[in-house]
Amino acid sequence: MSSSTYEGFTADERAAMKDHAQEQKKAARRASRADKAAEAARDVLAKIAEMDDSDRVMAERVHAVITAAAPALEPKLWYGMPAYALDGKIVCHFQSAAKFKTRYATLGFSDQANLDDGTMWAAGFALTEVTAEVEARISALVRQAVS
């Protein structure tokens, strides 16, 4: 039997929760829906600009592919990560490798994404580089997710 004890959230997890609380407060203060969407999109681009070079390059390409493939998705921050929502619900997000000090970035999909394929399907994808082939795959996944 293991004698390990729960030691609480990591500093990175606490920072992500703090980011989320600030995002919620900021969204509540915005005036109109159009203002909220425009400011949320600016927040996403600003967050991407803050990333380390390799994460930033991938995030910029992922952002461009997602917004082109599914213009109905609205960019917004989600736990400090670029995310894309439909009717206010997160469909997918980009997690930089630096976010939780992992060896690769991740493109993740929520249960709102229509990616169902039988009784098991992928909901997250590791990214080390965004090539033309990867862009095409992301585009197809995002289109399917919002279908």
C-alpha cells in the first residue's frame, strides 16, 4: 500500500486557475457581446505573443487554421490558454508546452466537439511542429468538431 499523500495543486495548476478567475471577471465587465468578442480575440493574440518562440509559432499557425476553418468559433482565453468557443462553450484549445512544462504542445478538444467515432476517439493531439500536413489535419478536425 502506498503511503503517498495528496499535496495539493502545483504552482502551474494554481496559476491556471488564477488565470481563469481573472478571465471570468474581465468578461463580466465587458459591455456588449461584440465588445466581448473583439476584446477576447485580442486577449488570445496577446497571450500567443507572450509565448516562447517555438510555442508562439505553433500557436499562431493553429489560431490561423482554426479561425479560417471554423469562423463561427470565437477565440477566448481559457485557463490562460488560447481557446475557441461555439455559443460560449469551449470546443478546442491550444496548450503550449511551457504551460505545464511538458515536452510538446497540445491541441485539445472538449466534449462539445463532434469528434465521436464509435466508442472511442481522440480528444487531444500532441504538437511538436505545425507543417502543411498538420494544418490540413487540424482544419479537418475543427470543421468536424463544429459540424
